[in-house]
Amino acid sequence: MPDKRSILETFENNYPERDYAITHTAPEFTSLCPKTGQPDFAEIVLEYVPDRRCVELKSLKLYYQSYRNDGIFYESLTNQILDDLVAACEPRWMKITARFNVRGGVSSTVVAEHNGS
Amino acid sequence: MPDKRSILETFENNYPERDYAITHTAPEFTSLCPKTGQPDFAEIVLEYVPDRRCVELKSLKLYYQSYRNDGIFYESLTNQILDDLVAACEPRWMKITARFNVRGGVSSTVVAEHNGS
Amino acid sequence: MPDKRSILETFENNYPERDYAITHTAPEFTSLCPKTGQPDFAEIVLEYVPDRRCVELKSLKLYYQSYRNDGIFYESLTNQILDDLVAACEPRWMKITARFNVRGGVSSTVVAEHNGS
Amino acid sequence: MPDKRSILETFENNYPERDYAITHTAPEFTSLCPKTGQPDFAEIVLEYVPDRRCVELKSLKLYYQSYRNDGIFYESLTNQILDDLVAACEPRWMKITARFNVRGGVSSTVVAEHNGS
Amino acid sequence: MPDKRSILETFENNYPERDYAITHTAPEFTSLCPKTGQPDFAEIVLEYVPDRRCVELKSLKLYYQSYRNDGIFYESLTNQILDDLVAACEPRWMKITARFNVRGGVSSTVVAEHNGS
Amino acid sequence: MPDKRSILETFENNYPERDYAITHTAPEFTSLCPKTGQPDFAEIVLEYVPDRRCVELKSLKLYYQSYRNDGIFYESLTNQILDDLVAACEPRWMKITARFNVRGGVSSTVVAEHNGS
Amino acid sequence: MPDKRSILETFENNYPERDYAITHTAPEFTSLCPKTGQPDFAEIVLEYVPDRRCVELKSLKLYYQSYRNDGIFYESLTNQILDDLVAACEPRWMKITARFNVRGGVSSTVVAEHNGS
Amino acid sequence: MPDKRSILETFENNYPERDYAITHTAPEFTSLCPKTGQPDFAEIVLEYVPDRRCVELKSLKLYYQSYRNDGIFYESLTNQILDDLVAACEPRWMKITARFNVRGGVSSTVVAEHNGS
Amino acid sequence: MPDKRSILETFENNYPERDYAITHTAPEFTSLCPKTGQPDFAEIVLEYVPDRRCVELKSLKLYYQSYRNDGIFYESLTNQILDDLVAACEPRWMKITARFNVRGGVSSTVVAEHNGS
Amino acid sequence: MPDKRSILETFENNYPERDYAITHTAPEFTSLCPKTGQPDFAEIVLEYVPDRRCVELKSLKLYYQSYRNDGIFYESLTNQILDDLVAACEPRWMKITARFNVRGGVSSTVVAEHNGS
């Protein structure tokens, strides 16, 4: 996990006096099911209100790609992404929405949120 | 009903210190009309905030499938699914939305909610 | 109007201890314009939280069909359906949404609501 | 049936030297099921290439409305509408597409065509 | 403007004891740009809670048509329609939403609201 | 299989002198996977040009329902439905399109056609 | 009509050695019903293969606007637009598709085509 | 930046006594990425409640076009547009929503808001 | 490549006397760009008319998954999948449609077809 | 124009023995109107059957971007893109479809095609 976190880069927020919201929607997320080894596919939506640092977009893409061959459960994945991104940019508020494709006739979504103060 | 409940399995919530939401959408639900014996079709949406236990996805699918040849009314079905899932994982909050296909030119939805504390 | 109301049947709510919501959507409603005699077409959405009685679905369909050759204005229709259904099942809350097709380049919706206590 | 045909009016085609196509789409058709007396709902699409006469639009609407309280099967309805409209305006080509709403979980479409020469 | 207002007709609200909402959606509105004389096209949505009078639908259509060859700005148009309709039926609440088509690559919406008491 | 075929009923085609097309779309088909016993879900589209007999709609619904607890592969199912319906009404032309829901991230469609002469 | 035609301007086709197709879609067409004086609304689609001249886009817009206060039937309108545009640019092939909004619950489309040689 | 601001023009709000909302949606915004020089594409939605001045629509279009060959980051762009428009018309409330196209498999949205008092 | 082909399994076609079509749509395909190492995402549609053998669905899924960490160009990928599947089941006809996600603002589709005789 | 053509790069077609089709869809094309200097926006769809050379995707993107500040008419743009791409890769068949955004209430599409032999 420290390795994953080291992928994430940030840059200075030039408008810290204003609360404003940034959303990055990544429909091409894929990881592996830890039970079966089968690929999972998801859309990850990151929403946050920056404090002093913003998440750099290309490093975010590489961070998501680092899960490509990892086995991880839906619930852990969502919470871990939130924890890593909070650690990276210490936002005022952040939410991760992970929408997983149909498996066994059921699609799943996990939503986790962080309040910075 | 005890038999149905025994199908449901749970696993430990690894992030109990955080309130987060899980949604499982199952568009392939089918049961029978208790009056006519004709098949009913529905989409069942389960939303919940876990406390100590999460619902295991494969057991949820098998639980839904156990209704395949049961005769049961819309209102009872929705409330019974809610009661069984609450009993299984004792969530902080849970909601069941059951959307039934058109019958006699009318489609129906039943929504029931549980607050855990 | 007493005749219309006598079409509606109800059954006992088996989950009176819980506030839950039922929606019946009927896209095939038709009546007549009282001015011109021309057919009107609408989608009627019934939403309610039952108290002791639920509306029986087949009787609801027949109730709607009883308007087929009646001349009635949009506003009266919506309020009358609400009054009849409230009288039939005495719900904790009920809402009728009637969406009428385009006439003279204009489509119309009327929404009326009842609070049971 | 002679009565129904007498509802249809036509007007002179001012561009008989050119083959061109006219489509009238009527999503508000309703008649009754001859077995059960229950209402049927359909969208009727009329397409034709006029010869010397065009179908007058308001009379077409009244013609469709004349089925409101008639009991008639899907297949007969479609062919009868085609026969009546062919008799009324003797087109070079005509097609009737009737799309019926879901009944018993099944929706139906009937398509019949006439070649004028 | 008095002339425009005189087009609007109202009828008595038969359910004044209940707060209910009426929406009329008119996607065929057209007026002229006061600068260029070019036609503007808009969808006008009227929502209101009637008090003692309801807006008669056909007169509403004629009222909208009276703008066909008038030059008027978006903001004035929306507020003027609201003022005229408030004057005509003195509603408990009313909202006008005017959605204008793309001009110079930009589409516009103006929303104005009135509270009756 | 003889039992399934005996469910299908037909009625006389009143317009045998005209080639016309009938489509019945059934989005609520369900059977079982013969390998795993898991439910399969499909939409079955029947298109045909009748000769002397038409397929009776209610019997078609019951015929489809007879597969509810049968284990059968996609390819066999589609061809068997075609064979049974051809045997029942001896059409001039018939096509079956079976669209199966996602399994293992893959959705499938099988299309089979019969020419009557 | 000569006046309308004089609005249309053309420019030289720089690629006359190649058959290629141009489509202009105008969703904001409006004229008047010659019977009732009520506004009609349509989308006019012009498709053509130019020969030596192309239709200038701004003049096309003005040509369409010239119908704003004219009373004209659907069938005449479509054929007249085709005749005017053929006269203006003498194309190798041209088609006009006019899709009219719902009137009396029925929407209409008229399609007329010209072959240049 | 002073140059950009000088492009924006305003006109007097004729209805200052009423709080009402104006939305301008511009789906054709394009600028350059300051890192790579590659074009970025966005939809810019401006929503505001005017005080004494409204934003003139054509000048808004020219203002947006002035970014065509500028290199600027998503977050700066959104906040700068908000600052410029607030300076130009001093609104009671204003919000800018900038939706950027997919880059590296990720689409982004930035939302910034201003309260006038 | 021999390894990939060995993943594919087939089963006997029980209806070889009839030409019928099978489609398998796989929206979760992913491989790597051979130049940049970045992930590519695609939907692969396989359509074919079987001769003596059908493609087994689970082996098809595993075959597609075998590309997960391979670097391969769009054009080669599509043709190679076609060659492998033709070799595996020797169909009468087969088509592969590969729809790739947006890269650099451009989405791509490659379609290749095989005729068996 | 020679400069533009020099941007385009190609690579060897590894499957020249098979006729197969490649489509590249670029929804982010922008150029300038030669009359007004205002930006035009279009989606350019390139479809072709390669002979010995395929169009390299990144060079195609750069080629499209080279029009960003050029003034050019719709018809010339489409034909010139076709000529440049035909010159670059000498395909067996090629088609360019250019869909331009609404201007003055009218959207336009130009389609040009080349046959290689």
C-alpha cells in the first residue's frame, strides 16, 4: 500500500480561499476478484473539495492502473482508494463512488465519504 | 422462512469506523403470483450502511433465487426481504426497492426502509 | 361517484408497524374532454404509505377503466381520484400525479397530495 | 364497417406526377379485447404513397376513435384499417404498422402492406 | 401588454381547500430577437398552485401565440409571462421556466418564481 | 417435448390472401442453465408471416412459461422454440430471436429462421 | 412563389467530379395551418448530391423563415420546398423530409425526392 | 486577463426586485493543455441570479472564444471564468460548472460558486 | 498464439441442417497498447453461423481474458481473434467487431469477416 | 496543403489478404468559418478498407488539429480530408462523414466516398 500511495502526485491549489468541487470519473477501472481470480470492472468517481493540494490527473490514472492485477474486494477497494487519496491531498471533503459491473446477475455500488475537519 | 434466512451469509466489515453505503441491484428477480400462479418479474435494489457485517454477494443471489417458485404478494415480498437481510447483517440503515413489471397495464414499486439504532 | 368508489377493493396491510411506500404507475388511462368529447390520454401515478389497508391492484385497474367514457377536466380528475383512493384505504400519505398527453401543442401534469393525520 | 369507412375523407393530391411518401403516427389508439372486454392500447403508423387522393388528417383521427368501444383482435384490426384506407384513397402503396402494449408480459406488432397496381 | 393579458381566461378552482400543483409544458413557443429580427424558439414550462382561479388551457396557448411576431429579450419575456399569469389567476405560487434553443453555440434558460402571500 | 407442443393453440388466419407480419416480443423468459442449474433470463422475439393459422397469444405465454424449470442450452432453446412454433402453425416464414442476459461479462443472442415453402 | 425562390442563393461546387452528399437539418421550421390559422411546427431535413451549385446555408435559413406567416398544407409545403430547391441548384439528387409535430394526437412526416437526370 | 474581462458586456436588469435565475450552456468551449499544448474541450454552464446587470450573450460567446489558443489548467480556468463574470455583472449568486472531455480514460468536472452578499 | 488457441473449446452443433446465427457481446475486453504499455479497453462482438461446432461460452471468456497483459495493436487484435475462432470452430460465416474506447479524443472500431466456403 | 499531408503517417497492413474495415470517430474537430472567423465544431468519422497501409492514429489526431485555426467551408473540408487520407494510405475504399454543430438553427452533415480501384 505505501507503494500505491507513492504513485499519487499533487499540485498546489491556487484558489484555497474558495470552497469548490472537482470530480474525476474513470470508467475504465479493472482489478481481480480475490476469490476467483476473475477480472472485475468498475467506474470510479472521485469528488472532492481541495484544501491546499489538488490531485494530479495523470498520477491518478496511474494509481488506478496499479490495481490491474491485484485481488481485492469491492468494499475494501473503495475504502482504500478513499484513504489513499485523503492521505495524498488532505481535502476538505472527499467522496468515492465505485460502480461495479454485473456479476451473477447483480451489479454493485459502494460509496464512502470523508470530512476533512 | 427460517430456511430462506439460512441461505444468507455475511462477512466482517473491515471499515466499521466509517459510515459508508453499499448498493446491490438485481434485475433478474422472479417469483409467482399467489392468486394466479403466474410468474412475476422484478428488479430488487438493496441499499445499506453496514455495521459489523456485510452481506455476501453470492449468498444474496441464492437467497433471491429461493423465491423462484414461491407465491408471494408484492408488499409481503419487499418487507420480508428487508426483515431477512436486517436479521442477517444488523445494518445501521437499510432500504429495499422492488420494481415489478407491468401487469394489466400497471407497473408497481414497493420501498421499505430500516433504521438500525 | 359512489359507483366508482364501490369498484375499489382493499386488503389488510400486514406490516402496519412500518412506514413504507407503494407506487402504481398506469400509463394507459383514457377519459373524454367534457368540452369537445375528444379522448384524453394520461399516465396516472399513485404513491402512498398504507395504514391498515392496501389498494387491491386489479380493482385499481377497473377503477381507472371506469373513466373511459366519462367527460372530466384534468384538475377535477386528479383530485377526484385522490379523494376516492383516500376514502377507500385511509392511507398515512398519498399522492396522485396525472400526466396528460399533448393537446394544442401543450402537455399538462396535475399533482395532488393527502396527509393522513 | 361501411359506417366506419364513411368517416374517412380525402382531398386531391396536388403532386400526382411525383411518387412521395406520407406517414401519420397515432400513438393514442385504443380498442377493446373481444374475449375479455379489457381495453387494448396501440400505436398505429400509416405510411402511403398517394395516387389521386390523400387522407384528410382530422377524419383519420375520427376514424381511429371509432374503434374506442369495439371488440376486435390485433390481426383483424390491422388488416381492416388497411382495407378501409385503401378503399378510401386508392394509394399507389400503403403500409399499416400496429404496435400493441404489453399484455401478459408480451408486446405485439402487426404489419400489413398493399401494392396499388 | 393589456391586450396580451386580455387573451388569458380562467375558470374556478373546484378544490381550493387543497394545495395542488398544475404544470403546462409548451415546447412550441416562438418569438423574435429584438436586435436581429431573427426567430427565437423556446419551451415554456408553467407550474403553479392555484388559489381561486385556474388558467384555461386554450387561452394559454393563444396567449403564447401572441408573441409570434413580437421582438423581446429572454429575460423580459420570462418575467413578463410570469407577471401576466400572476395577474390573471392570482395563484398561491407560480414558476416560469423558459428554455431557449442554441444561438451562437449557447443555449439559455431563464427561471422566475412568484409567491402569492 | 410433445407436451410442450400441446400447450400451443392456434386460430384461423382471416386474411390468408395477404402476406403480413406478426411480431410477439416476450422480455420475461426464464429457464435454467443445464450445467450449473442457475437461472437464465432472455427476451424472445417471435416474428412470422402466417399461412392458414395464427399463434394464440395466451397459449404462447404458457408455452414460454413451461421452460421455467427446464435446463436447456441457448442454441437448443432457440431452435426448439422455432421447431415447435413451425409445427403448430405452419407459417410461410418465421424467425426466433433470443437475447440472453449477461453471464460472465458476456451477453448472447441466437437467431434462427424458417422458410415455409 | 417567385419571391421565395429569389431568397435562395447558391455557390459553386468545387468537387463536381465526385458524387457526395450534403444534409441540412432545420428543427425550427414553423408555418400556419391554412384551415385554422394555428401555427404548425416541423423539422425539415434537406439531403442532396450537388451538381454544379451548392445551396448557401444562410439563404436556406431565410428561405425557411419566409414561411413563418404563410398558411400551407403539409403535402404542398414539402413538395414546394423540393421544387424551389431543385430550381435553385439543379442537383443530381435531392430529398426533403418534413416531420410535423403532434396535432390531434397524430404526428406526420412527408418525404419527397427528385432525381436530377 | 484585463483584456479578457474587457470583452464582457452587460445590460441593465429590468426586474431587479425579483430573484430569478439565468443559465447559459456552452458546449463548444475549447482551450489548450498548458503541459502538452494539446486541445482541451469542455461544456461550460453559467448559472446566476442577476442584481443590477445581466451578462450580454454575444459578448459571453466571444469571451469564451478568447481561450481558444490559451494554455490553462481545469481548476484555474473554472475559477478565473467565475472571477471575471462576477467582476463584470456583480450578481447576487453565480455558479460555473465546467465539464471536460475524456483524457487518458478520465473525464473531469469542476464547479465553483460565488455568493454576492 | 498456439497457447491462446488451446484455451478455446467447442461443442457439437445439434442443428447443422439449419443456418442460424449466434452473437456473443463482451464489453469487458482489455489489453495493453504495445507502444505505451497503457491499458486499452474494448467491446468485442462475435457473430457467426456455426457449421459442425459451436464456441463454448466460458472458454471464450477465458480466451478474451488471456489478452489482459498482452501488448497488441487494434488491427492485429481483431484479425487474430477472427483467425483463432475460425480455426477453433470452422464456421460457415464469422464476423468480429471490436469497438475501442476513446484515446486522444478518438474512438475506433475494427470489423473483420470470414466466409467459410 | 502539402504541409498538412506531411503530418499523416501510415504503417504496414499485416492482413492485406482480407478486406476489413477500420473506423476512427473524432468528436472534437474544430476549425473556423472563412466568412465570419467564428469557430466551427464537428465530428469527423473516417471509415476505410486498408490496402497496403493503415493510417497511424496519433498522426491522424495531429492532422485534424492542424485545422484548428484555418478558415474553411464544410464542403471543402470534407473533400480535402478525404483527398489527403486517400493520398496517404491508398485504401481500397474510404468514406468521410463530417457532422457540423447547429449554426443559425441548422445542423449540417457532409459525406464523401472514394473507391480505390
